[in-house]
Amino acid sequence: MIILVRIDDRLIHGQVVEGWVNFLKATCILVADDKVAANPLQRSIMEISVPEGLKVVIGKVEEICEKVRSPSLDAERAILLFSNPVDVVRCLKAGLSCPKINLGGLHFVPGKRKIMDVLAVNDADLEALQDILRQGVKVEIQTVPTEKPRPLEKAFKVCLGA
């Protein structure tokens, strides 16, 4: 069962492994990312960066969406990670059922505009996040479990005048 769907451009890192995995007692991390799936070095680095006993499955977006819809994860407590909101929209269109998404971080790089400390978007990110909200999915900005979640809509209203 999926216990957390998270958008974080760093995918597997300390906040996920030490924070969310422990807090949620997750047994599995799913990484849905075409680039990482195609890069054996990146895959290996992510796979060895998690504690022993924690299952890691890395695949292309469509492959992971298919896996999520199959009964193979029924016995797991899985965290589903995406590096960007565009890939989440792809999964939603492919049939992923998701009432809530945790937005952990989209960091600033040239070509993005900063909305808040942990959230910088380009036009594609912004459109995808708005599409996710239009589909009735709740999006909360929350980097670690101990932080109070903030609704994405509120950040949009404050920072973009939306």
C-alpha cells in the first residue's frame, strides 16, 4: 500500500530516509523517474543509500505506476517518490489514485522562479501543480514529518497572486 506520495527533486536523501521512512515505518521506497531508471550509476547510488532491509524499486514513470496498481505492493508500506510534478500528472492520467501529495522540495535552478524556500518552479512545474489541484488532489508543502504542512494553494495565493 502507498502511504506517502512525495515530490522531491532529490528523490532519495536524508529527509526521506531518516525522516519519512522512520516516521511512517515504511518498508519500501518506489522511485518513478525515467532519467534515474536509465542511469545505472544513479540507480546504484540510490539503492545503497538506504538502510538494509528497506526495499527500493526504481523504474520509469509508467513502470512504477503499473506496479502501484498491481497487488504486488499490498504487503508493503511504500513511499512513492517523483522528482517533479509533471511525472505525477503522467501517473494520474495513467490511473494512479492519490488523494494527497507531499511536496518536499523543488529547488531553485536557473530557469525557475522561487515561490518559497523549498519551492521553485518553471512553467511546466506550475502548470502540472495546478493540474494536480484541479483533479482534486490535495497538495501539502512539508519537508519533514515534524513540520506543519502548508497547503499549496495558500502558497500560490501569497506568492503568485493567484
